[in-house]
Amino acid sequence: MPPKPQTQQRWRIILALFAIAAVSFLDRNNISIAAAALQQDFALSNVQLGVVFSGFVAGYALAQPLAGRIADLFGPTRVIAIGIVWWSALTAATAMVPAGYGWSMALLIAVRFLLGLGEAVIFPASNRMVANWIPARERGLANGIIFAGVGVGAGIAPPLITAILIHADWKSAFYASALIGLVMLAFWLLSVKDRPEQMAAVSPSELAYIRDGVSSPPQAVPMGWGQILRNRTLALLAFSYFTYGYVAYIFFTWFFKYLSGVRGLDLKSSGIYGMLPFIAMAIASPLGGYFADRISTSKGTRIGRCLTASLALSVAGLFVALATQVDDARLATLFLAGGAGALYMSQSAFWTISANLGGRSAGSVSGLMNMANQIGGVVTASLTPWLADTYGWTASFVFAAGLSLLGALAWLFINPEDRLDPAL
């Protein structure tokens, strides 16, 4: 391994990706905070609201493989910049959809679907950036920091959106979210380059350090879809990430409404307690990545990546199930926050293994994996209210806990040393 580099520009790139992740989840999570106001304006039932939620996730899921391939071909910097413009415009457009017409709900779903298409580029392109900038030995922590942005953005949403709801209306909250996205665009364009060779601030020692641990050569052409789709490790990753997505999207769609409508917390209390799972995500994600890197170095990647991810998903399922067994709303929120934190302890493993597996096709591989995750989100957005209406909210959470355990089982069969390109 080369000596310690004189500069740390690679971590500035990761912090920029952290900020992008935070703003993207503020923009996608604002609708769950404003759900009650939106339901009232559009006269939506819980099941209809679930379809609106699913509209975003469906667009997001369908675009994942293409988003990853575009990032591989054209570079993550410009792809993410276009995504920011797209999602900011569609966030504002959500507030412009008129209520009270026979076609209002259909138009709302269409706008949310298009918003999902725009946000789809963020994490496949981020993984392409990680594959370009971060040595394999540091990718757990890097991905953990990026996905801590998910917790920060989703955690900022409850107090920010509820404050705007109290003093204005839900439409103002969406306009504010769109404006934040445009500010982030300027920051992004001034902060990043696709590759370390393109940034003058990267010292020769840091460039050598990065190159020593990065397997994909500059300007490498991504692999064909057939070779990618036949890979067993990717199939297992995708299945486990599907179960992960199902559980995670309960927090991103129904959790806030669950606190206020089922557990009986008022708007202000829901805004405060609604932050807890996302704070747990923000803390657990980089911690999980850091410990996975350390354990992988000392004990090997089988234990450091696979067993730690399996354990984290198992604990997440346990906490989610236990939350249904307590009567106090605040205690239940703490259990659910523990489940969210444990879930995000496993997050970096998915993206680290997919970046290592994909190499020059890291964007494409992670896009396919993340499509499975978002399909889980589509299912939970619509299935959760149906299970709740038919069997009760306890059944909804127990079902999610069971899926988390299946995802944990899949990690026991994943080969962390698998590579699509055997030469790497």
C-alpha cells in the first residue's frame, strides 16, 4: 500500500455526495410528512395515498439500471447535476397539481412518477463516483457516510416540513424543498470532478493511493447486460436489498402517519419523534461502514461484509417486531428507531460489494441492485395500508420484520470476493 497521502480530496467528494443524498431524501420524504394535508386536499383514502407514494417509487425503480449505465457512460458529475434540476422542478410541480378534478389524482401520480425518474440517478451515480475515487479498503466508510445523508435528509424533513405546515401550507413546503435543491446544484458543480486525475487539488501521493485500491481503469467501457444479469452474487444482493427496501420504505412513507393516526401523537410531537429513526440511520450508517472496513481488514470480507450485514438485518427485524408489542407510543418509536439504525448498519455492505463486483460497470450493477430495493418500496407503499386495514398495523410490521430476516439469510450465501471481470 502506498504511503499516507498528503491530501484528502477523496473525502471531500464523499461529503459532497452525503449532502446530495440528504437533499434528495428531504425532497422525497416531504410528502409523507405532508400526507394528512395532501389527503384532505385531494380527498384520498389510505390506499389511494399508498398508490401516490408508489408512483414515485415505481419511477425510481424502473429507471435504476438505465441510470447506472448512463453514469458509467457519461460520468457521474453531469448525471447527478441533471438529476438535481429534474427533481427540483418536479418537487415544485407537485405543489402545482390542482385538487378537486376527476383527473387530479392521476396527474399527482404522474408527477410523482416523473420525480422518481429524476431522483433515480443519485445512488448508482454515487457508486460510480465511489468506484472512481475510493480504494476498496475504504469503501465501507465512504458508503456509510453517503447513506448517512439519507438519515439526515429524512430526519430534517419532519421538523422542517411540520414547521412550514404550521405557519403556511404543504405547497409552501414543497416550494422550499425545490429551492434547497437548486442551491445544492451550485454547490455540486463547484465541488466535484468525475475522477481524481481531473482535480488539480489532488496530490500525486493521493492519486497513487487511490489508484492502488481502485480496480476500474479510467475510461473503461462497461460490460454487457448479459454478463451482469447472470451473476449469482448480484441476484442474492438484489433479493436481500429488496427486503431491505421493504422495511426502509415503511419509515419513508407510512411512519409519520402511523405516529399521528395510529399511535395518537399530535403534529408537533410527531415531528419530534418522527426524527428518531432517521437520526439512528444517520449515526448507524457510517458506523456500520467503519466497522465493516476494520473487521474486513482484520478478519476478512466474509465476516466484515457478509456476516455483519446479516447480523444487522436480523437485529432490525427483531426491533421492528418488538415495537408492535408495546403500548406506549414513545417507547414504540424508540424500538422502531433501533430497527432503522440496525437496518442502516448493513447499508454500506450492499454498495461496497456491488462496487467491488461491478468494477468498470459499478453504476450498472448497483442500479440493478437498487431497482430491487425500490421494488420493495413500491410493494410496501401499497401493501402496508392493505395489511393494516385488513389485519391491523401489527401485522404490517411483523410482515416487514419477517422479510428482514429473509434478507439476513441471503447474506450467508453471498461471495464478497466475486468479480464480474475475473482479471480484476
